[in-house]
Amino acid sequence: MKIDSHQHFWKYHPIKDAWITDDMKVIQQDFMPSDLEPLLIKNQFEGCVAVQADQSEEETGFLLDLAKENVFIKGVVGWVDLCAENIDERLEYYTQYEKLKGFRHIVQAEADLDFMLQEKFQNGISKLVKHNFTYDILIFPKHLENAAKLVEKFPKQKFVIDHLAKPDFKNKEFNEWEKGIRAIAKFPNVMCKVSGLVTEADWSNWTREDFTYCLDVVTEVFGIDRLMFGSDWPVSLLAASYSSSCDIVEDYFSKFSRADQDKFWSNNAVQFYHLQG
């Protein structure tokens, strides 16, 4: 069994999805479960985790509806306003949805570099553990220092870093990223998604070797028990097919034992998100 721990669905709207700029025309269209399911089957995946791409509770409801209709969507990472005064009420409301596993905020888009350190945001994070909700950390390397401060404050909260915190594969500048990723990996409540690799590379001119150094680093500092695979489909289509994105990490982890490969491709995601069969 393999689990894709990170992918997205959307019905494209040019205003709602303004982040999909004209240089991303290949993904300026709808992407729904019927588009993903054949790719999962072809690449021997049993299921996936659908992650929010829009910061609204409507998005969370949209993904939960899709998960209800499609058994291969094993879990949903939605959005809720963690800074809201009524955050307790909203989290209590979402406990009724078995497939809702956690939440994410698009911190990388916040103008305030210290957004994660705000009292209201941290108050929201503090409420998640009561309901066993996870939190996906979506950031750039410049945010890693503050992310480490965040996770240190909440040792019982389960965190996962999306897309390795987006190292600069295109320019091969890894100093800030490596310092930050080594620091945050010291906290045992933090996992890391090996996802979105090609998205941060030169879309038209990448090679598998471009990713080796950073894969070496995260494998060293997190260990195989705290890594999981995610495709970042359909955003990954900017640079590679679904199969090509899989092949990069398939090749890298092929030297690991079968037991370790099973952890990376499925077991770690199943355990982290409490996914059901």
C-alpha cells in the first residue's frame, strides 16, 4: 500500500485562485477526484490526503464532501481561522468529521514574518491537540527559525513540514534552509513531507540529482520514521507528470530496506494522520 500524503483538488476560479498566475496555465483548470484516481491506480497508491489550497471554511467543506464521495481520499487537511475568537467552537464542530485530520494555514503568503508567533495564532494551535488534529506547516526557509519557536512551545502537538520547507532547488542555495531544517528536526513532534520537489526547481530544466543533497539532509536529520511522501499534485504538473514526481523519490529511497520504504510510502502517513483503510 502507498499513500499520497499531499495533493489538492479545486474548481478553478481566476479570482479565488489568483495565486495560479499566467505562467502556470497548465493548472488553470479544474482538478477533481476523477482526474487523480487513475494516476493513483497507475502508480500503485491506495489512497491520498487532500490538503486545502484556499483559506476558507468553504474549502474545508468542499474537501470533506469529496472525501465522503470517494473512498480513496483517506483524509483531509482543511482550513479554519486559528486566530478567531470562536476557535474552540469551530474545532468542536469539526470533530464530527472522521476524515478531517488536521488544518493548515498558508503562512508562506503572510506579509508578517512573525505571523506564527502572534498570540492569537498560537492560541489556535494550542487548541488542536485536545481534538487530536494535526497541523501542516507551509513555509519558506526564511520562516524556519520562527517555526522552530512555535513547535517548541507545543511539544504534544503533531506537526508536519510541507515540501521540505521549500529549499531553493532552482538556484541551489541551501545554507539558510539547512540551518533551519536541522534545528527544527530536533523536535520529535515534527515530521517532514518529501513533497513538492519539482515545484521549487527549474520547471523546464531539472534533474533528479538536483534534489539529492536536500534529500540526504532530511533523511539524516528526521530519520525514516518521520518522513512521508506527497506528490503536491496538481501543482507538481508545472514541472513533471505524476509518475515523474514519484520516480524521483522512488529512485532515491530504493536503496532503503523494504520495511523503511513501507514507512516512507505509507506507514508514517497512516500513523500521523490516523488514516483508516
